[in-house]
Amino acid sequence: MARSGNRQSEPRIPACEAIAASLLAMVTPGDEVLLIQPLYDAYLPLVQRAGGIAKLVTMQPPDWVLPREALRAAIGPRTRLLILNNPVNPLGKTFDADELAFLADLCIAHDLIAICDEVGEHVIFDGRSHLPLIGLPGMADRAVKIGSAGKIFSLTGWKVGFVLACPALLGPIARAHQFLTFTTPPALQIAVAEGMARPPAEFAAMRAGYQRSRDRLAAALAAGGYAVLPSAGTYFLTIDLAASGLDERDTDFCTRIVRDHGVAAIPLSAFYAKDPPRSLVRLCFAKTDDTLDEAARRLVTARLSLQR
């Protein structure tokens, strides 16, 4: 383990395992965990496997503003944890400084631990800077920061990540983790450490490349009549079928475009535990220009074919 001030780092744990280990370490049966919808699909089953009770609050499109009053109302005497995904998969939303300050104050006031899934911290756009919740006043001893080399270096098959937390939190997480996966291949750990030391300009160039891809796909879809929601990070864009003039459920649309047009997408309703919207679809723009252009052309054809 490497030390940094009053924090420790466990550098050999994939991000999903880190979330699982954190929940297994900190949740006792009946504890409540705050989850913000739409949510990464691993969160809910992992909370339930740990014996926790999910307390769901929901952000609303198109701006996906943090639901502050709903968060306050969801907290009870058994609420112990908050899971925060920033930037948000599947939305591409990044929480701003004011939203993060509110969450920090909420955690401090109610003695909550925040599990911060920040695997996309290096994939943010438009000049934004990532703000880790663990760095805010009062959060160093009550936040667990989770990162992923797979996202940082676009090596998603490597499954090497890290956890950063104070010793009192990291100790139980490390003990839970040892019974999930004994180790991650040392050669991959060494390679990730080497990558972390690369010049900042390389990370900036990566972000610029993804931003160009985002803008290329968004512009082509908008020109073809799709309503495209903003994306401030990650690899994903969301389109609104209803706002695009399509009277089709997200699941039906995704089935149709992969079957008839060879384009794969995910219905955003898959990222909800209850009461999902039915007209939003997630697309991935981490592709070559030729692939993005062809996908946009096919999606425009798919839209026009439904309107005939």
C-alpha cells in the first residue's frame, strides 16, 4: 500500500470489485444506501447482496440537476452510505462544485460515507476540471475514491483500478477484497503505474480526441433530426426519441436499429431501478470517425423509416 497524507491507496483492485468490497465492508443488513438514478447497473445488485436497502432518488432530463430535496427526504436513521458516480455513466453528466459541496455537507450532517465511483475522471470535456468529493472539506475521512486504469488509458479489458481512502475505511475494504480476488497481475500494475506518470499533455490530448468524437456524432445526429442531450464526460451521448418526433419506446427503438440497421445502442431505462423514462437512448462515441459517420447515417435512416 502507498500512503498519501492520512490516506492510503490500494492499487490492485478493479473498479467493480472496489465497489463490491466497499459495500461488503461497510454495509450491515438493513443499512440504507442512497442511489441516484439513472445509475450504473452494478450498484443496486451489489447493495442488495451486501444486505443493504436501496434508497432511490432520481435526476430528471434534460439537465439532470441533482435532486437535493429528494436526497434530504430519503435519509433516515438507518442511512449509512451514498454512492456517487461522477461523471455519470450513462449520462455524461459531471457534478459541479455547488452540487458537490451540497453532497459533502449532507454527508457530514448525517454521518454518511460516500463511495465515489470516479472512473471517468480523466474523460471530461469543455475545459472542465474533475472535482473529487474526497478533496472537499470534511470528506477526507468519510469518502472512498475509486478509479480505473481501464477508463484512464482506454484499456477496459485490463480491469486494473485503485481505491483511495483514509486508513480506517481502507482497512475493512482491503480485508473484504482479499476474498473477492487475491491479486491483479503484477505486470499490469506496473504498466498502470508507468502510465500514471505520463505527462499531463497526453491526457489532455486524449480528452480532446474524445471531445471531437462527441461533437462529430452529436452534430451529425442533430442535423438528421435527433434531439441530443448534453454530455460533459464519459464516452456516451443520449438522444431523446420523443423530442426527436419518434413515438417509439427506447427498448423497441434499440431492438429495431440493431436488427434492421446494424447499430447497437442501450435503452436508458436499463439504468433505472424503478419508474424509468421510456424515450431516452444511450450511444457510445468512442469510435473511429468512419464508424461514427456511418452510424449517424444509419440512425438518420432509421428515424426517417419510422416517420414514413
